[in-house]
Amino acid sequence: MSGLFAYFKRIAREKREFRQMQARAKALPEDYAYVYHKIQYYMWGHAGGDGMDTIPILADLVELFETGAAEGKPVLEVTGEDVAAFCDELLRNAKTWTGNRREALNRDILNKLGKGTGA
């Protein structure tokens, strides 16, 4: 029973932290807030599993944007004009939907052809 309580406590903490992060993003200058929300939407489309690997990336992004805004930099000076490439770089070490599919494709083919580890 204590495991279930700990689980719900963790979920409540994560939701609170997420709401705080979203409030910080909303407080960014208009251009930064717009780009943040577009990046967030893009990242959710690539998130694997429950998407929790994406939350720390978005938290770091808010911090990066807050710093850029405080320094008076235009948002595209922070991200570069190829914002999708910027996002892909952020997602490089996160568990993504496409990464899961790539891993499954390779694993299934190698296993079928007798070259896999059987995992």
C-alpha cells in the first residue's frame, strides 16, 4: 500500500513541477513563449512511452529561453533558424517514439534472420 501512496505522491509532485514550468514559459516574452510552445508540441509528437523523458528537456529549454530573453537576444539567435534541427538535437538522448520504432524494427529483423541476441 505504501508503494501506491508513493506513486501517487510522485505523480502529484511531477504535475506540480510541470505546471510551474508551464507558468514560467507563459511568462516569457511573446516570441519566446510562442517558440517554446511550438517546440513543446513538436517534442510531444516524438516522445516515447509516457513522455516523462521530455520534461527535463523542456525545463532546460525554459531556463535557456529565460537566459536568452534576459540577455536581450532574439529567440532565433538562441535556437537558430532551423528550429526543427534544434529540437532534434534536444531529443537526441531522450527516449522517442521514432527511436522505439527504429529499435523494434532492427531487433525484429535481426532476430528473425538469426543475427539478434534474442532480446
